[in-house]
Amino acid sequence: MTSAVLSIGFVMLHTSPLDVPGTKDAGGMNVVVRAQAEALAQAGHRVRIFTRRSDEETPARVELMPNLTVELLDAGPARLLAKGEHERVMEDFSRLLAAALAADTVDVLHAEHWFSGIAALPVAHELGIPLAQSYHSIAAPPESPLGDGERPESPGRLAGEARLAHEADLIIAVSEAERETVLARLKGDPDRVRVVPLGVDTALFRPCDTAECDEQRDWLRGGGRPEVILVGRLHPLKGFDLAIEAIALLPQAERPTLRIVGASPPDGDEYARALHESVVAHGMLTTTAFDGALRRRELAERIRSAALMLVPSHTETFGLVALEAAASGVPVIARDAGGLREAVVAGETGELVAGDDPAVWADTISRMLADTDGLKRMGSAARRHALQRSWQASADRLVEVYREVASRA
């Protein structure tokens, strides 16, 4: 593979880059793959994203931009599946992926999540295509605490992730924290794991300009409450229940308003109901908004209007929303865990909080909101931190890794 231009195939079996993050099973992974794919396409590489058809309306091939297409494979029923159901369609997806690539091959395959990797692995071997694997999250045994990672949503996940750590040509991690998990939990080979840092769209996610902030400043000067924002799927792993408990501990006169952006995964309505019930039980109904999932532009507007973002996730391979808040000039209070330690610079762009004690979280929220000058300093530092990250730099690093994996294969 000597050509300067690469042909790259991303494999996303269980979720589509066409889905709005925060809906279905779309989340940070969707944002990452689409942003990296767009940056690769803009650099002149030919990029195809293979995903499963989950409705009958979307065409079989969607061109997102020059050099970037999404190809929908008819594996399983053309409807939304619960995450755990996808293991049943992996074999069909693999067969259809092999046919698509036999007709029009690529220089490298990049599988996203274990479903995609196990489906792509026999295809890569059969057609002689090097395979890079990204996990985005790594399962922990069912009896493990939430901080150890997601539960295996289907029977083959634990074994599938371990198999990929040894049989994929290279593993791509999004943070040093994820790299360490691959080595410790999956017994991966350190010589076959590479970290590709994530980027952020600093044009879309930007601080409030003067005109936008006028109304917000007037509101606060008139005694209005500052706003705290939570962003992500309504799933227990995200820890939104802890954020509600923490804010409920603050005296009513000091409570900020709370905005929750995100929707339930296909099989997760029970947790969403529990969050709504908790808001009512704590008398926070008039100061809490559930926005559901938002388009990226709307999300950016909501984030830059907030005084503070909370990321109480029990575990994150990185925590992209924390970097999006930083780009927006909004300080973050995040859990002291996993990749969040890399997304937030403690004491400079936000604070890291250990554990599940709502009182500790409440004290941190109260202290930071009371220090308006400190919030401004942190917001400026956060923006500077985010400006050092770009999706083009992330894509450039991917190209280096792709060339390495191709030369190894």
C-alpha cells in the first residue's frame, strides 16, 4: 500500500453515523467516527462506513460528502434492535460485508465496538485486509461495580472483546486509560495497541459571544439561577441519578437549574422513569428540564449557555462531552475515573470528584458556582485546552496507524 490516498472502511454494526447522538444507541462513538471520517475524507482519502439497516426508508447508500459514503447492509430486520439483539445478526452482517468488499475492496478496515469487530474479523482474514479494532467501551463481568465498565449486553461480549485483542491486527484506544484497560483486562499485547487522541469541533462548540450572553447575564443579575447541564444517554452508567441527588442537597435558594440532554437507549426506559421520579420527589420539577436528544448545533447552544457541566459517569474511555464543554468555555465537574482524568485538567479546566457521595458533589457544585471569577478563569483555560485538539489532528494520527497496520499485515 504505497499510495498516498487510502481507501478506508469503518464498520459500525449496531449504530449508524446517520443517527442523532443521544437517540437509539447513538452516543460518543457516533460523534467520533463521523468526525474522524469527515476529516479523513476532507484530506482526500476514500471512506466508506458500513452499518446495519434499521429502517426501510433510508437508501442503501448515502453520500455524506465527497469521498465519504454510508452503506447500509440488510442484516436482520429493518427495525431498531435492542443492543443485546445484535449478536444474532453478526453472521448475516459479516456475509454482506464480505460481498461488498469483494466487489470493491479497501486498504484497511476499522471496526467500532466488538459487534463490528467479530463480524469483520473473518472478512478481513478471507480477503487479506488489515483490521484495526476500536472498543469505545469494554465490558466488565456482570457482578462488577459500575465503575469497572458496561455490563456484557449479550452472551458473547466478554469472549469477543478478548478474542479481538489478540486476533485483530491492531487495537486503537482513545485514551491512555482505555489502553491500560485493554492491557489489564483483555491481556492485549502492548506492541499492538495505539492511542489516537480525540478531537473537538471548536467552531461549533465555542464560548458564548457578547450578544448571546447579554440575556443570560441580565437573567443572573436579576436573581436568576445559573444552569448546570448533563449530556448523554439516559443509562445507569452515566450516573445522572447522582447529579440529581447532589443538586437536591443544596439549599433551595442556591440550587441551579438543571438541564438534562439525552434520550433512553432502546431498552432503557426504566432508568429514565427513575430520573423523572427522583426530580419530582426532590421538588425540582420547576427547575429541571429534560430536553431529549438534540442535533449537534442545538446541543452546542445549550452547552455554551450553561455555567457548569456535570459528568458523573461511573466510567468513560474518554468523555467527549467534557471536551465539548471545554471548547464552549464551560468548566466541568467530572468523576475521577478512566479517561475523564485526561478530558478534564483538575483545578484548571474543572474539577474531578471521587466516589458516589452526593454531599461531596453538592459541595463542589456549590463552591464552583459561588466563585464567578473562578468559573471565568476555568472557562478560559478550558477553551485554550480544547483548542489544542482537532479532528484533523486525530485523523492524521489515524492515517499513521492505518499505514502501520497495513505494513504489519
